[in-house]
Amino acid sequence: MDGKKELIVYRDLEKDDLFREFSSLLLNCGNGNENLKRLQEKYYECLNQLLEFAQGQGCNGNLWQAYLTRKIAGCENAYSKACEINGNASETLCQAAAHDFKALKELFDVDLHRLQTAFGVEGVDWISHFKGNPPDAKEKFQALTLRLLEAEDAKAFQSAVLEFYQTYGVGNLGQHRAFRIRQAAHGVELVPITDFADVRLSDLTGYEIAKQKLVENTEAFVNGRKANNCLLFGDAGTGKSTSVKAIASQYYNKGLRVVEIYKHQLKLLLDVIGQIKQRRYKFIIYMDDLSFEDFEVEYKYLKAVIEGGLEKKPENVLIYATSNRRHLIRESFSDKPSLSDDLHNNDTVQEKLSLAARFGVQIYFGAPDKKQFGEIVKALAKKHQIPIQEETLLAEAGKWEISHGGRSGRTAQQFIDYLLGKEVCV
């Protein structure tokens, strides 16, 4: 390596401490190491970070190459986003990126043992041929690392990365299925939910008609057809939130992403949409347990975004909400004409009803009856292989639901968790 080549398009990589420090070490090999002690300290700091990376990501083999693959795949810049959205970038951007890929390929291909020769350090074999637990890193990153390893030159290296962007996208949106939002100094930031619950609609016993309506609307959306905003309403603990989590998992590979937003964050909704409207993915903005009291006015932000604002809602964005209330905004007896002192009472009522009316698909999840509750309990007991006779199981479940809030899927799951916690079920 003949000295540092400045990155242009991928310059944000240099903001990453490990990339910057380890690249500097690789470039300093054989360049007169007058600060040898400091370089050794820097190496061992990087060694620690690479080992932590391997443990966290489930990687084996050359950890520097695995790490560099992740950083290139996740770097959002003008070139990578153009490749994701349009399939390729302009000629000028491609040329600028080609300059960077020459340097990145050189860093990718370097023999890490030169660090041992130059600095007299230990542990190079550990990160060159790491052997940890069976790898659980996502196959797409493993495949990309192999493609980059086989690339004959910088052009082939760039081509492999381009195909990855075209197939999977770039950055956190390409790697994660669900996000929360937080307000940062530079604006709204999408924060990945890394421990997202991996559930399936089949895990929810019953509610077949409700699940089918949800699937039909979501499939139309991810396949580019017209679809509606969706309100899942009904009794507590009946699987509304679980259903939304399930479709996030089921349609992840078709480009569906879910962004969870809380009621107090609704004023940030337009900023969130501004970030995601040009991306290649389909986004569901998800609001759990949504409802408003009389004095809360945040719903007006939501109404304007769904329908009624000057800016058209993007085709790649839908809003899904769950609620125990069908009409979302609290109503009282004083809203009735005979009891109200509001001169324009009908306008007030329509204002409250108009939010729910903006959800074109409304799906009801009701509390199960005794037979349905029993079916849910039996299905969960079978799934967890609980060794109890059916008659005893149902009798105990009946006692449990009486003293624990009534019949619901949540109550059934809590009952099963109780049984699993007992010594007889261990």
C-alpha cells in the first residue's frame, strides 16, 4: 500500500473509529514506525473491537473483511442511495465511487499478517481466521464478503456492491425490519429495533377473517397496488399488535419496513415521511394503542398527513394503528345535541369521527368466547408441550381467566407462562 487515498463518496466511513484507526495501521506498515508503542496500543484497541464485532454479529473467518463488508453495505451516500432507488447512479457519481472502490479493495485485500511483522504484535491469526460459535450473520452479508473476496479488480468489486444495493438496499433500512424514531440535533433519526419479536400470523390462534383482511391489504401494498390505511380495533389482549409485528416479519423480504411512532411524536410525522418517501421500500407507520382524550390535539397532525394536507401522501407509505376504541377520540354524553351547549355540536362530533374515517380498512378483534379461549389455550399448550390432560388444562385455564382479567389471547399466554414456570412443567 502506497499511502492513504482520500475517500470521496464514501467519506463518512472515516467517521467510524474502527475503520479510521485500523485503516491507518494498515497504511503505516513499513513507514518508519517511530511511534511504535502508540501504534501497538492502537492495534490492540482495534483487535478488541473486531473481536467484539465478531461475537455480536456471529462472524467467522477474516473479521476485517467481514467488518468492511458491513460498513460498505450500510454506508448511505449519494451513490448508494441512487443505486438502491434507480438501479444505478449517474456517470459522474459512478466515476467518483470507482475512485473510492480502488482504495476500499486495497484495504479489503491486505494481508493482516503484515501488522505482526511491522509492529511485533500478537493476535493477528485470531482476526484473520476467527473461529467462534456457529455463525448467525445474515447470509446476504456472508455472500457479499465472498463476492468481494473473489473480485479480480476494483471494477468487479464495485459491481458486487452495486448488485447488493440493487437487491437489498443500503444502510439501516436494508438491514432491519422495524424502527423507532427519536429527535436528534440534525432532525428526526430512524433507530433500528434490533431485538424485534419474530412472530408469525400462524402463532395467533383464531381471528382468521381479521388476519385475512390484514394480509390482503398488506399484500396489495407491497405488490404496488392500491391499499388503505388500516385500523385494528377491539378488546385488549386479542392480538392486534401481534398481527402487525407478524406482517413486518412476513413481508420483510418483499421490502416492507415498519416505523413505530408514539402519540407524543405525531408532530414529527411529516419529517419522518420526508426521510422515507423517496426510498425503494414500502413503509408502514405503526401506532400502537392509539387514542386521544378531549384535550389532546395531536390527532390533527395525523389527520393532515393521512388526508387533507397540501402534500400528497407518498405511495410507499401507509399508516397502521391499533386501538381499543374504534373512533379513537374520546366521546362523552355532552357530545349529544340535547346535552351540549356547543352551538355547532354536529361539527364537533364530525371532527371527532373524521379521524377514524380516514382508515379505509377497519378490522375488529373481539374477545374470544369460552370455546375459542379453550382452543387458544390448547394450541399454546401443544406448542410448548405441556404434559397436562386436556380436561385439567381447560379447568385450570377457566379459573385463571376469572381472576386475571377475562378471556383474551394475552390471558391465555399468561396462563401458559404460569404453567411453564411451575416445577412440574420444567
